[in-house]
Amino acid sequence: MGFEKSVAWQRHQLATMERMHRDLARYTHPVIRVVGLCGAVYLASWALVMVLGAGAWAMVVVAAVSAAALVLGAPAFVLAIGVERYARGRLEKV
């Protein structure tokens, strides 16, 4: 005997998943945006150092700030991307 989900149940499940995705997106999207902005600033700072031919101290400062941002931001970024992929995968299944 096979059971099938009714159309109303499928709509309810889809609405629940969409709501969950929206609620999680309030936390994941800012993390993704901040990491993207930090990446742009990182590239701009390296370009500035290379174009202006700054001394070794400037390269050390840029490298240190870049390493600190990477160490602090990477786990949050990976978690945010994982949550987004999971939510989108669940929405595609429904």
C-alpha cells in the first residue's frame, strides 16, 4: 500500500522550507557580503602596495591583516555557504 503526499502537504512543506531559508538568510547573507567586501579590500590593498612600490613594512602589514581576516572569517564563511547550499538543496527537493 503506497501513501502519497497530498498537494496541500507539499505546499505546506515548501512554505516551511522557504520560511526557514529566509530566516537563516538573515544571518548567512551578511557574512557572505562581509567576506566578499574584505576580499575586494584585500585585492585593492595589494594593488596599491604593488603600484606604489611600498616598502617591506607595508607588505608585512597587508599580509598580517590578510592572514588575520582569513583566520577569523573563513570558518564563518564556510558555515554560511554550507547552510545556504543545504537550504537550496532542500528547496529543490520539495
